[in-house]
Amino acid sequence: MGSNGRKQQAAADHYTLLGLSDLREAATPEQIRKAYLISALKYHPDKHTSLILAEPTEAARQAKKEKIDTKFKRIVAAYEVLSDPGQKRRYDSRDDTDDEIPTECAPGYFFQVFGPVFERFARWSANKPVPGLGKEGTPMETVDKFYEFWFKFKISRDFTDKYHYERDKDCAKKQEYLKILKLVKNVYKKDPRRLRREEEEEAKKLRENMEKQMRKEAKASAAARAAARAAEEERRRKEEKEKRAAEAALEQKKVKE
């Protein structure tokens, strides 16, 4: 697109007309209302009568008036769209999303790389509020809720103004959902908090298994020692019994003699 085309597109853009190009879909209803009041007051035709009269010819004055009127009408139209939630959603859906979704990150940069991506896609969530990725110290309960939300992500993006046929709208919505799902699966797999928990759980499981084995071995050892003591006691009782029997036999022999 040439420079003239870009200028025309910006001139017709609702957010640019209201001075909200830096916020765009993130603009709140109150911010939109205030921006409209400022722009409407600034560009109201009654404010520019002197500029019209300053033109040298009637044709120039008429052209200037039409230009000023058109600008004001565009501002009013922009406010009518952006102040209505349904129309705003459809208008926002016309914006192309950034397809540059990272799949890898350098060690230690997980949150810096993937956090903004989720913030970008949060605008298309049908459910509010939308949880963010968080940070290293975010409680695991919150982390689990984050993934639960995003794995069940419901898209509010409306492709009505972008595609004519329903099948194209449905296809675009499905592609958008699959794009988000792919992102969530990849981030879930790489999340250092989740990996750390898995390592901790694996280590805990290993400790528990080792302790269980140690208890089993200790129990078996105790049983073996008990069996040995019982066998020793039985041997002693048998020896004592045999000794007494021998002594009794010897006494009987002496008596007979």
C-alpha cells in the first residue's frame, strides 16, 4: 500500500479519528466517550468558520466546508460504532492479528517472550476477566486456573465485516482458535513452574518409594530377627528339655543300682 493509501486508511480509521490509535481495542467505554467529546469539540464545523471564510473563492470555501463537515461526520460515525459493544467487536475483528507467535525462548525469558502473546489474544476472549501468564512466583493454583481458562478459550472475534460467506467466517474463527490452542499447548509444555512441580512431584514420589522400600526391608529384617530369636529360644528349650531328661534318667539308674 502506497503512502496515500495508508493516509486514507488512517483518516477513515475510527480509533485514529478519536485519537485512540495507541489504545485501539483496549480503549474503555469511558476513554472512548472522553476522546469523542474532545475530537467533536475540536473539529466541530462551527469552530472552523474562519478557516472557510479565509479561502479566496466560493468554490474553495465550499470545498473547505465539505472537508470539515466530512471530518466531523466521520468522528460522529466512529463514536457510534465504538460506543456500541457489538459494533466495536466487529470493527476490532477486522484488525489483522500478529501471526508471529514464538515457539521457543532463551532460558530465563519464558515470561518476557510468551506473556505479551497472551495479552494480545486476550482481546478476543468471550469470557472476562482474562488471566495473564503471570510470573515465576505465581502460585501454582493460579497457574492451573490460567491453563484451565486458556485450554477452554472461547473466541468472541466476529468476522462479519471481514468475510461475506458464513463458511468463510466459521473457517476463520476455527483457524484462530487452533492458532491459540497450539500456543497454549506449547507454552504449557515449556512452563518452568509446571516443569518444576513435575520434578518436585517426581522427587517426592521417588522419596516415598524409597521410604516404602526401606520400611519393607526394615519390616522383613525385624521379622527375620524375630524368627531367629524364636528359633534360638526353641533350640534352648529343646536342649534344656533333653538335659533334664538325661539327668532324670541318670538319677533313676543310680536308684536301681
